[in-house]
Amino acid sequence: MTSLLENRIAIVTAAGSGIGRAVAAAMAREGAVVIATDRDGAAAAESARLAGGKAVAATLDVADEAAIAALIENVHAKYGRIDILHNHAGLQVAGGLEEIDGGQLDRSWAINVHAQFAACRAVMPIMKQQGGGVILNTASNAGVFLDKGMLAYITTKSAVITMTKQIALDYARFGIRVNAICPGWVDTAFNDPYTAQLGGRGALEKVVSGMVPMGRFGQPGEIAEAAVFLVSDRSSYITGHALVIDGGECLAGGANSTP
């Protein structure tokens, strides 16, 4: 039986750990040629090794717009097409209006929004020329509800959702689908600052169990399965959608701090 993503060319940013690593592995398992990128080249290489199949690694700092364009150009030159782009890189800056400064907001915007914009802009002519493609952006459930003391993160993640929908609207006629995933609490190293702040893993688990109706963290593999669905033909009539994957947290009205 043919795999869901057989021989499709897929780029995954921030694939060096956590959700990005799980997505790269899931896409490779489904037959894609995965270019697993990360600013940490060794981490990207390990992700490609673990993914197996036709996965390869590339070093990419998404803060460098020229490097994004160069990577996409190089992948296109090597493989002749790019079928999937998953913009996963993200940065969390905690704090309210009087607790962060303009530089922190700008840095958050640069990684969470501008980098995704730059990658979408660079890949779009390729996808138009080949007659289609799929872009998947990572936002957050923090983009669909308000949260105390998380001004930069919520502002940028809600912007990703709006940007995703607008690009989807503008490029649907070219056979290009653009969606977003909005994870909630997922069990990755992204939570380490909270673990330290709360005084240990047990304390964090107690907080998560109280905020998430399903009573637990999500696992990176669970997010990866949703990502594979959205980049495969099984979601061929879905575009401009922000899929919340958070164990019901947003149904409970959000939390005091989010992943």
C-alpha cells in the first residue's frame, strides 16, 4: 500500500527536538523525503538519523531571512519540487505590557511570525509553478484565547493564525493549501522554564492536570499525527483552518500560563 506522503519533498523547521522532531519522523515514516532543519545542526542530524527513510538534515536559523530563502532554493534545485513546508520554529517570551520591552516583542515577532512569512513567501512561487503544495504553520492554542502575562506570545501566535488564513484565501486558486496547528501543553523541553519556576516536574504535572480537561500533557507524536493529516491528501478539502490540539484546554477558557 502506498504511504500517505510517498516521495513528497517536505521541509520541517525546528526539527531538532520535541514536536518538530516527531513531525519529521512521522512524515518520513509516511514516505516523504524530509529535510529536517534546526539552528543546531547536530540536533537536526540526529532527528534525520532517528527519522530514517529518506530524511536529511540542514542547519537553518530562521532568524536569517536570507538563509531561509537559500535553503528553499537549494532544496528546489536538488529535488525539483517542494511539496510540503512545515514552519515550526517558535519562541516564547513571557510577561505583560510592563514586564517586557520592545526588543523582546520584536524578537518574538521575528521568530514566530516574520520567519514563517519569509518561508511562505520564498516557497510560494515554487508551489505555484508546480501546480500545488501544502504549508503548515505552527501557532498555539494561546492564539485562540487570552492569557495573563503572555502579551508577546499571544500577540504573535494569534497573528500566525490570521496570516495562515489570509494566505490560504489568496492562494487556494493555485491548488495550495495553508493550515495551522495550535498545540496546547505538550511534553517537551519547551516547558523547562515552567518546571524550574514551579519547583519540579511534579508541580508542573499538577498544574497541567488542573488546566487541561483530559488531565495530562499531549505527546509530540500526537501532534505529529495531526500534522501528517493536514499535509496529506486526507485533508485535501481543508485550507485556512487552525486545528487546536490541546486536550480541551481552550474549552475550559484557557489557562494562566500556556505552552
